[in-house]
Amino acid sequence: MAKKFDGLVDFQVQSLKYRTRVTKKFINRKKYEEPDPRQIKSYIPGTVIKIYGKRGKKLKKGNTILILEAMKMRNKILMPFDGKIKAIHVKEGEKIPKDFLMVELE
């Protein structure tokens, strides 16, 4: 039979050992996932103003892929490395939420 979790967690910092109680909010939090460098997601909600890239287009590091307007500011979404665009999942004028997959790279 599995032991019921009592909220107590043991951890160690250098040679010191600690025991603490964690909250339900901490237990139910969204777990960290290492970002995939081939997926460009929106970090803030906004509107896609202009798309410069196309599917299959080769771009150099630093080239502008698209412009995302958020909170009256225009943010250039730049190519993080030399590569090719695999897919674009947004359209000009489209409003997108936070963490929306905008572009996939090869």
C-alpha cells in the first residue's frame, strides 16, 4: 500500500539537513520543462503585426521572423540560430495568448 504524502520534504544544503512542509500550491504547480530551441513561443499575449519568414525559408541568426505587438510595444522575434523555418502557426492580425507556439524551426 502506498504511503500518503504528508507534505514533509527533506533536503540538504551543503552539510546541513532540513525538513520542511510544502503547500498544496507548490505540489500542484506547473513543472519546469526545458524549452526546445526549435520552438518559438510567445512569452506575452499580443497581436502578430507582420510575418517576414515563410515555410522552408533559410534564415541567419538575428534575422527577424515576425513582429509581435504587446502592450503598445512592437517586439521583433529574431532567429536564435542559423536554420530553416519548418512551420509558422500564426497569421498577420491574429491575437495570440502567452506560451502559444508561433514558429517551428529545423
